[in-house]
Amino acid sequence: MGPRALKGALWRFAELANIIHAKKIRPFFEHLSTAFCTIATRPEDIVHEKLPDYYELIFRILGRSINDKEIKVSGLKSFHND
């Protein structure tokens, strides 16, 4: 996927994250944490310029149903898989 398409997809997901059902947030987060780690390793500047904005929008919604320990465990698991 090209950098502009990825940027557009992240923006759309950030805008639609608020309609994810509360019971589905944890499974979404488990898959997204791996995807976020992969996206963060991309070399394109256009992607890195907007990542903090999109992450803030997405985690503002997802963070309501996930505690800090789950985020830490999921993040560590994703980094160890790479």
C-alpha cells in the first residue's frame, strides 16, 4: 500500500473508530497493535507526519475499554514478533 493510501486509510479508521462496539474493541486492539508497529517502521515521511494525530484519535476511542497493562503487554508482544 502506498503512503498516501495508508494515510487515507488511517484517517478513515480514526473517524470511524467511535462506532466499534465496546465488546469488539479488545480484538480490534490486538490486531491493530501489530499493524501500528509495522506502520511505524515505514520510511515515508508523509506517514510519520500524521501518525501521532491519527493514533490520538484512535486511542481516544479504544483507550476507554483497554487498561494500561493490556496496552503494555500487547505492545511488548508485537515488538517481540518483529
